Amino acid sequence: MTDYGEEQRNELEALESIYPDSFTVLSENPPSFTITVTSDAGENDETVQTTLKFTYSEKYPDEAPLYEIFSQENLEDNDVSNILKLLALQAEENLGMVMIFTLVTAVQEKLNEIVDQIKTRREEEKKQKEKEAEEAEKQLFHGTPVTIENFLSWKAKFDAELLEIKKKRMKEEEQAGKNKLSGKQLFETDHNLDTSDIRFLEDAGNNVEVDESLFQEMDDLELEDEEDDPDYNPADPESDLTD
């Protein structure tokens, strides 16, 4: 008869020796513990990690242990799902034998694969971005091919924008006309305009300087008074002509 308890105790001792820094006992009855598994460092020193929780069933190793992802770092949901599937497959293949070391080793290899996939995924993302940038540059230089559809669409948009500009300009001109005051409105709003012309004339009159020398020789001019001419007839312009 198999002594399941002894097999389980022996395996626990071995596991604690193999994983001294990552093995933690959670309970003794039923025996439950965790083992933290970390991948090898990737290209940029990135790692992925998971902590596996195992609980022995009563008849382990003839029955599979209970297992779950206790915690994880840098793993995506599909990675966690793939690890759980891997554990189920390995547990079924190793029934009848103590298997925790085998399960942990399989997960370790899986984490290393995930790190490699991260590298590959980054390279693919980089290539995709470079391709998109190249396509964008080509599009910038070659432009969009003109078709009837996109021309009509552009024309409709252009006409709408032009109409909007005209409406805005007409509105501004109309508003400017409303704001322009008539002469009457100017006088009504600024009473200083009533006397502005008078003040201007007064100020100008007070400042006008007359040069009297211009009139000193007026007396020396011989001005003929047409009214003193007895032959002058205002109705006959030629009456003052001499023969």
C-alpha cells in the first residue's frame, strides 16, 4: 500500500532544497506551498515571472495536485492561459510519480519562450511602424488620386466655406454701415461741433497778419472810372470805345 504522506513529505524536502529562495509553505494540512518561477533575462534584461501555488490532493501522486497562478509579472492573459494548459498536460502525463519539479521546469521553459516572443513581437511592431511611416511618406509625396467622387466632395466643401466667408463679409459691411453716423447724428452726439467752425474762424482771424506795404502804392495806380465818361452807356459795351 502506497504511503502518500511519506512521498509528499519527501518531495517537500527536496523542493525546499532545490528552490531555497522561492519556496514558501502556506499550510501543512493539506500540504500547500508556492514556488516563484522567473524567466531568463531577455535582450533588454526584461523578465517575466509567475508564482505557482500547489496543494497536494489526498492521494497525490496518483492524483494530480491542485495548482493555480498565485501571482504574475509582465504576463498577458493569453500567457497565463497557456501556462495553465501546460500544467494540466504535464500533470496528466506524470500521474503516479512525484511531479512538482517537472511542472515547475516546464513552466520555466515556457517563460523563456515568452521572453523570446516578446523580442520577436517588438521586432514585428518596429517593422510595422516603419512600414506605416513609409506608406505615409509615399502618400505625402504622391497625394490622393483624384476621382469624381472625392473631387465633388472637395468642391462641395470648398463652396460651403466660400459662402460662409461671403456671408461673414456682408455681415461685417452691414454692421459697419449701421455704425456710421450721419451729420445730424454727429451734431446730436457731439455738441462741440455746433461752435467748432466759429471757433476756427475766430482763431484764424486773430492770427491773420496783413502786410500793409501791399497797399501803399494803390494811390499811384491810375484807375479810370467808367461812370465819369459822358459817353459810357452801360447797355452798350462798345460805347466807351474811341474812334
